[in-house]
Amino acid sequence: MVIGSPNVNFGYPLVNNGAYPQIAADYEKMFRVLKSLRCDIYLGAHGNYFDLETKYARLKKGALEVFVDPEGYKKYVADKEQAFKTELAKQRAALPRSQ
């Protein structure tokens, strides 16, 4: 599986986003889908997503199974989901309280 970029870009509104009102719900759905997928061979849009440098060094030494990493995939998705939840909570907390 090649995973894209489930990141929340810095400064991008997850709440009160007039251009994309359902963005937070779509992120939540994306994480549900990502967690439901079976992943044996884990790759990503960028090498740092799946520790390419370390895995490539091991591959050069003959470790042919280095990209079989379902636990690495699960951890990456969990970390990104937690980062999303943290940012969403931060943005919700910053909303003005109604009188």
C-alpha cells in the first residue's frame, strides 16, 4: 500500500471552513477507511513516512522483507489521526464562546 499525506497543513481551518464545511468529517472518514485497510507492504508518498533510509540500508544487506511492515503502517495512521484530533480540539477550543 502506498499512503498519501493524511496531514493537516499548518494554518488550515478544520472548523468554520466556509470553502469546505465538512472537512473535519471527511478527515474522520479517511482515518476510519485507512484503519480498515489491510496493509502488508507499506510505502508512502515521502520516504520519511515509512523510514525509507533505514529500510533501504537493510535491503542492500539482503533483507528482502523490509517493506513488509503492517505495524509501521498502523502506527503511522494512528500518529496522524492523533495529530488531526489534537489540531481539531485546538481549533474548536479557540472558537469564541456564544453568550
